[in-house]
Amino acid sequence: MQVPGLLQEYKGCLATRKFDEAEKINKEINYFITNEINTTGDELMDFADDLLNEAGRFEESIPVYFAAASLFKKEGDLKWMRHCVDGDDVVCWGGMHGANQGMITRDVTMKDVVKRHVIPLMHDIKNQMLEMTSVSEKVKCWEMSRVLEFIAESETWSVKLVDDDVAAKEAREESRVWEERWRSELEE
């Protein structure tokens, strides 16, 4: 099956709350895009931004952002991995965080999709960022603090209707730890 068909299948799995199946399809899309298609992280990020901002296809943008993060990891670009989570400086409403907001704004019942499926994918990207050794500690600390802030924002956005923001507080605390490490790196 080609990527457009897989994206539609992925969207259907999210709509029916088949999270295990959605995860399998996400992995299939990620493998296909990163190994079978000749593209760059920039091109893929642009495509994901178009899905999100121009077409309002929030669910379908998620695995594309995830695959873009994988390509940026191969390219050694930690900053753009983060932008797959939080959008970039030009597109002020983008990345998985923007997809989360769009889904919940359109349909409040999507908050469980965000909480149970998308936020864990955001954490997967964060963990991939941690694995990167080709960047300075200062850069890693800054990018980690920023990605965790947007994970916390998504946690807050997805749970604000149920008054349970423990995960958001944990992400913000972890963000502060990384920011303090960044500040100490600047002083050295």
C-alpha cells in the first residue's frame, strides 16, 4: 500500500481508537518514507505542514511529522527534530503540537487520541533526540528543554477538560532541568 492509503488507514484507526493498529501503521509509514522514498526532512516537513495548515488533515500530518523527525535524525539535525513536535519559527501553528490542538478544537473527544497516542509519539521523538551524539551538549540541552515545553503544552491542552495535568507538570520539570543544564553549558 502507498503512503496516501496508509495515511487514510491511520486516520481511521485513530477515529476508532485502535491505537495498537495506528502504531503499526505509523511504523510502516515511517519505514517506507525513510527507506523507500528519496526525500529530505525539509521536504517532508513542508508536506506535513501543508497537510496540517492548508488541508486541515491533522491526523494524517502526525505520521508524516514523525517520519520527518526520523529523517532529521539521520541528517543530524536536532533543531528540526524538535520542530516536528512544535512547528517551526515560520509556521507558528505546526508540528504534532499543532495537530493536537487542531484535532481537539475540531472534536473534543479527540483528547484521548492525543493523550494515548500522539503524546507518546512526541516522547519517542524526544527519546530519539536524546540518542543523538553528533551535537554539542549546549545545543542538546536547549533543544530538549524546548521540546519538553511543547510536550507539556500538548499535555495541558489534552487534559485541561479533565483537570489532570500531572504529565504536563512532569514534562515542564524535565524541561527546566534541561534548561538549567543549558545555562551551565553557557557559563563554561
